[in-house]
Amino acid sequence: MGNPISQSRVPAPGEGKRGVEGRLGYLLRQANVAFRTRLERALSDTGVTHPQFAVLTMIAAYPGCSGADLARLSLLTPQTVTVIVANLKRDGHLESSPHPVHGRIQRLSLTSQGKTVLGRCKARVQTLEKELAASLSPNEEAIVRRWLVDVAMKAATP
């Protein structure tokens, strides 16, 4: 007999369990992977990866944050953030200064070059996000945003 999937084609997104009948967690992951793939393609010629974009965005939003703060904000491991920060510093996008009280903590900020590259990346991401929400009314988009925040808040609560 064998596996039924091997005897027929794999359903495309939107079909079978990959459609509205699928499990919410799977559908959320499927949407995340699809968006991330498009995002990586959109950023491919900027010299900035998706995780680097997340780090640059969070530093712009929360100037002076530490590496540990940045890991929490950008949803990356501290080890990954350390590598990303080192690469962004090497490329001239970030600079650091010691915390005024806790000297071992380095406060991160964007250089003018970092602000420029982040601006280019944000323009591309905003285009993708507009496409993502194009079929939603403003009210529907607000509902989706609240739901996504609620999902994240529930996951963060022990």
C-alpha cells in the first residue's frame, strides 16, 4: 500500500490540511515560512539578512539597548545576536559604547550608514507587508494584529 502522499501529489498551500481545515499552529508556521522566504528574497541584494534586519530595527526602536535586551526583542538567541552584532559592527552599521553605570554592558546604536541601509530595507519590507494585508479591511487587519499579539503574549506567560 505505502504512504498515500507518495501515491498522489502533495497539496499546495490552501489545499487539504494546508488550507482552512488545517491546524492553526501549522497554518501559522506555513504563513511565517512563506513570508520569511519572500522577505529574504526582498533583502537579498541589500547585504542584510532577515535576522540582521530584525536587529537593526530593534536597535533603531530602542537605542542603547544591550545585547541581552536585543536577543529578547529580536527573538534570537544571545549567541546569534553576538555574531550578528559583530558582523554589523564590522560592516559599519553599528557602534557601541559602555553603559554609564554598568561598564561591561555595551549600549548599541546605529551609525549613519546603518540608518541608511535600514531605511532601504524597511522600504522593501513595508511593500511586502502592504501586499500581505491587501485583502484585509482595516478592521480585519486590526483583528489579525490583536490576535497575533495575543498568541505571543499567551506563549510568553508561564
